[in-house]
Amino acid sequence: MSYSSFIMGVFGLYVAYYAINIVYDSFFRKEKKPEVQEEDVVLVNDEEETPQLVDDEDDGEKEGSEESKEDEEDQEESIVMQVEHQGIPFEELYMQGKSLFATVNL
């Protein structure tokens, strides 16, 4: 038996197997209905948020609004991030790149 006839035989078996499965699933298999399960919904944040009107001309600041001032103060206090490193200067990066690729011959 040659190699190509073996491959064609295996291919034929695969085609026959999948054809039988499709016919069986289409006509003979009884359909099982999935059971409906109720899921418990857990709310993490119980506070209700109210929509606010955004005005382009106002730049987001309202005069005399104590809530907006308190919100801004809270945001300013919560966004305190300390910068540890600003990156590498270009000259240092250039020199490191030159030293890394010095041995590359084109």
C-alpha cells in the first residue's frame, strides 16, 4: 500500500465519521432542554448615582455649588501619585543602543 492511498483512506474515514455524526445529531438525537437556573445578583455599590448635565461653556465648574467643590477636593486628595522615575535620557539610550549593536555586522 502506498503512502498516498493510506492518507486517502484515513481522510475517507474522517469524512464518513463526521457525516454519520451530523446525520445522527440532525435526525436521531433527542434534544435536551437546558435547565434554567436563577442567579443571585449581588450589588456591590448600593449608592445611586444621579446624572449631571455637562455644559461646554461652563468648563465643569459651578459657582456656589458646595457639592462640586467637595467632589473636586476628594478627587485631588485621592489622586496623589509619586513619580519614581521619568525614564532614560535620549543620549544614554543612544549610547546603550550603540553598545548593544556594535557587534552586529550587516
